[in-house]
Amino acid sequence: MTRTAPTAVLLAGPGTGADPGAALVLAVPDGGGLPRVVWWGPAEQVAGASAADVVAARRGLDGVQGLAVLPEHSTGSFARPALRGHRPAPAPGEDPAWSTAFTLDAVETAGEDGARTDRVAVSAVDGVAHLELFSEWEALPGGLLRARHTLTNTGASDYALEGLEVLVPLPDEAAEVLDHTGGWLHERVPQRAPVRDGLWLRENRTGKTGHDAAGDVVVGTPGFGFAAGEVRCASVGWSGNTVQRLERSPSSVTTLGGGELLLAGETVLVPGASYTGPWVYLGASAQGLDGLAAANHAFLRAVGEATGAAPARPVPVTLNVWEAVWFDHDLPHLLEMAELAAGIGVERFVLDDGWFGSRRDDTSGLGDWVVSEQAWPQAEGGLGALAEAVHGHGMQFGLWFEPEMVNPDSDLFRAHPEWVLSARGTTPLLERDQLVLDLSRAEVREHVRDAVSAVLSAIPVDYVKWDHNRDLLEAGGAAAGPGTGGRPVVSAHTAGFYRLLDELRAAHPDVEWESCASGGGRVDLEVLQHVQRVWTSDMTDAVARQDIQRWMVQQAPPELLGAHVSAPVSHQTHRSVPLDFRAATALFGAFGIEWDVSTASDADRARLAQWVQVYKDHRGLLHSGRTWRADSPDPAVRAHGVVALDGSEALVAQVQMGESFVEHPVPVRVPVGPGGLDPARRYRATWVGPADADGSRAPEPDRGARANRRLGPVEAVGPAGGVALPGSVWGSVGLVLPRRYPLTVTLVHLRAE
């Protein structure tokens, strides 16, 4: 409905049973100004209140406090503008339009349920600047909110848009910020800082989300943790260049938000043209970081089911051959691996880079999506022979592509050198011996789409690993000639990537898709709505993976995060890691193997098969429950797990990363209450993991610990002697698990009686 009179709107979704999610209150002022966000935060904090109640509480001597949906310099804002742009050559009588003063046209709501609504749309005009604003605010399944703006040029001259960002206010008690940094092999490294006066700005200019992606920018009460603290977060749902920002000054409200980073001259709105920014996702919880993660997971699961982007259930056990064979595609060897993999219990076999064109290493052939006769001679059955053998073992067959890229040494580049991104009509610096195709151009997308589609139509492929192995350097559109260059097109290229991927998904609906960008270089809340899985990191060393997965799960549910058991000695770190530790680490993701199993001993293959079965036994819980992480008082120990949404069971992991300086066991407290165990129900605890030779599943304690010698042997019947205890006890007293040797994982399953 259209609102024509001053009013207030409460925006909130259903949330989850464990956490009602976020709510936001908009006030529509008298006088025709833009609506204001007067409050937003955990929905439980306004339970039973109306929007009018919240607005009344926010009324001060100067009127209703809050932040306009688009803060403007003309209304007294001296912060970094949320809208930046101007008219380089105004038509006669036109304003340069570098400052705006929008007048409200309409406020529309939808999905109303009593006092709440799940969508608000604001329309406004500026007759002097000749611009129209359309601002959308939505409540999502699982408890997230999201917002975006659309700007339309209604003037007679071009409008050069430099930035259009979504901002929301923060309360004063939100005084500590957490975001992430990192690099290749070290994604999602957390960093914290106090909120200080001034502008905090994270800009990504690599053309993809980046290995150093900020992820969810979380601001909360000082000392917030996984389970405690009032927190709010913002994340830009976009896989190209982005800006994320936090700004505080003594004279104005603190703001949080972001949008797309637009390069100089990239977005020029001709008369009548519009620009729509990416969705900015907003989360709030009184239950710390795990509450925010739960909202992300619930949203992605819901949208995946609605759009078909959710992975098939149960999520298959995958074996990828990259670290097993690299570019050495030898059919007898791969057939042996496929047979052994099927015997272990693998359900999907993926052939990686090196099957096409002249691609015998990473210097040539990229972009030529034709099966190589040299690597896969038709006389031996070609690539189809491997796919047929894999299917014959009852497994799915997967294949690697890198559709956005091209090697200079390729038939495609020789035929169309003008198809690569370039700023000055010259070839940009090479990275990994490759360049980037300009997916902003329809003819380029159509060529790539048809070439990839032809392979998927000729060979029975069930799964595609879509890689992206370089940043977008000098990402200009097709040049008109030497020295002329092209306007930046990262924005259009990113939209072209989504379009290409979605067209291929539509043409091949039975194929599942994985997004890989040298590992976790393109993981964000938008790309996660287009694929069934991401490759979490090229780092497969399980020790390093513990922290990468611990923080990547802040945004993505575990079933979307590829996690593989690698070789005994890591290719990345040369560290030797026990098989049980590698497998228990991979258990809490989309479980797979990245190892030449033909080189493993019979005993290791048998042990690996046991771990595959453990995964199959518990993947239903792991891929549907609520993930939790504990703030351990022992820096050598990580504790985490998953609780069923109905509280009926839980899987608990205690990870001994290094040598503890604490000589006694540190209890693991399992979450209880909303999102955790039922405090009144009794749960029996049992050990989880492959059986040892004597049939025991009890963990072996560190016999060098004096505390363990005092406690005596671990009871093989299970923690607490196998006695069923109330959830309240497991949550307060906790699981008393033995101190273990470094690089060991103790797994416990709790099931309600």
C-alpha cells in the first residue's frame, strides 16, 4: 500500500526458533523529507512494541532521532556522502547535482503481519538535481534484513555516479568492530579494534570478493564472543569491487554500511538510465557471533531451496584429483583411483585442470574448452571413458572449468585478443599466465556459454568446479584501438558472470556448481545464492583449515564449504598431519578427499573409509543444524559443534591444536536453550569416530598429563560413564573431555532419550 501521511513502519521477518533475528523501525517525518531509520537491532528487544512506540522513545528535543535512508549534505550531514556524483556537463538550466535534497514521493509496504511488515519501498525525487531515488528494505527468512538503492537520471545530461551506499545507524554501546583480512591460503583471518572517531573504510579493488575479504563487518558491545554480546553486522552481497565502511564523529550518529566500489568513469547514467546497487545484508543478535551466523545460514538455506541453488541432499562425498595428479592425466591411473575411491565410499569423482586444449601446464590452452586429443585420445575412448567408468562405480562425475579466463597462448586469444579486459588498448600484466575475458560483452558471454555447454552436452557431467585464478587488473572494456583503452567495466563484468552462470545452470539443471577462486577468493552472500558449494581455501593442511573453516562458517553454512582430507604431508606447508585429525577437520563441511588414494596404505584406506561412514552417519545433522563455536579459555583448544534445530541431538568437537599449558581437562559447554539443547531433556553422550582394533571408540588421553593420571583411564562406555544427563548439566557443567596429544580431535554425540 502507498503511505501518503506521516507514519512509522516496523520491518521484521520470522527469524528462527532460536533467534528472532533483526528488526528495523522507519519513521516517515512531516514535511516531505526522507524516512529515517530510528532504530534497528535484535528483534527480541522490541517484542510487544509497535513502530510508533519505538519512534516515541526516540523523540528528543530536536524531534525524532535517526538516520535518513540516504543521508544528504543538504540536511546537515558532513560525513562521507552515501551518494556521490555530479553532472560533468549540465544542460542549460540544469544544476551540477553534486548535492541533493530528495523529497518523499511514496512509502509502500508489503507482507504486513499485524504491526510488522517484511518489505518497505521508498520513492523520492529531486527536481533540482533531476534525480529519482528508489530505496528498498526487506526482512528475510532466518532473520536477516537487506537494503539497496536505485538511482535514476531524469535530467537532459549525463550524470557521473561515483558511489551509492546503504547506511544504518549504530548505538553508542556498539564500541568494538570485528572484520576479516587474509590472503591466498589464509582466508578469513579475524581482526578486532575499538570503534574510534573518523572513517573506517575497507575497499576491495581486485574485481572479486578477495582472499582478504572483510566478510560480515560486526560491531558490538566490547568483548562480544561467539555466544554472548549484542552485535550488529553488515555485508555487501556482491562478487566484484566493494566498499565497507564504519564512521563515527562526536557530533553525529555512528554509521555502518557499504555498497559497490565504482571505478572512475565506470558508471555514467545517460538521460533515463538507472543504477541499482547490490544488496547490503544486515544482521543483529543478542546471542553473539553464532546468532549472526545462524541468520546467514537460515537465509542461504531458504533461498537455496527456493531457487534450486541448494546442494542435493545428502551432500555427496567428493574426491577431487588436483593434488593427486596435477596436470598428469593418465587414464589407467585415474581409473585405479576411481575404483579405490568407490570402495572407500566416495560418491563424486572430480577431474581438475588439464583435460582441454593444449593445457598440459598453466601456461597455455585456457579458454579453449575442447577435450584434448593429446590428453584424452579418442582411440582410448576419450574423456567419456573416464566419465563412464566413474558412473559405472555409482559415483557422479565432475569437471573443472575456468570460464572467465584465457591464456595468451590459446586459440581463443589468437582469434579474439580484443575480448580481454584492458585499460589502454595494451595487454595487462599477466598473473598465472592468464588474462580475463570481458564478460560485460554479450558476444563473449555467448561464446563461453556455448563452448562450456557443448562439453556438458557431449560428456555426462554431474558437477562443475568453476575456478577464478587471477585478479582483474586494468579491467577496462574492449578498446577501440591502441592507446584508446576502455572505460572500467568491473561492475558490468560481475553482472555478466552471474548471468553466464545462471544461463548455464538453466541449460543444465541436473549439474551442480562449485565456485572456486584460487580457493576462497570469491565467497560472499551473493555468489552463495548461485552455486551449490564453494571451495573454502586452497590450503588443505588441516591445521590451518581449522581456523579458516571456523571463520568462513560465519557467513556460509557448512554444507556449502568444501573441506577435503589431504595427503599425509601437506602440499602447502609440508607439515605431517595425522589422518584422524585431517578427517575430523573435513567432517564439519562438505566432506571430501584431495589425495591420491592409490598411494595410501591398505590400513589408511580402511581408516578413511571409516571416516567416510562417520560423515554419512552425521551429515544430516551437520548440514541442517545450528553451528556453534565456543570461546575456549585454553588457546591450544578449539571447541565447536552442531545442534539439531529441534534440540534432539548434537555433535561436539574438541580440537587439540597444540600443547596445553593447563594440566587439567577444560570442560566443553554445549549451548542450551533457544538454538541449543533442551535444558529439561536428558541426553546420552557417546564417543564418535572410527573404531580401533579392539573395537573401542574412546579417545586416548595424553598420558604425559598429570591431571589425566589422577583422573584415571577414559571410560570406554562414553563421557559421564554413559549416563544420560539433563541438557542443563551439559550446558553448565559441560563435557569433561580428556586432554589430548596435539593434533587430535575428540568427537562426542549427544542424543535425547
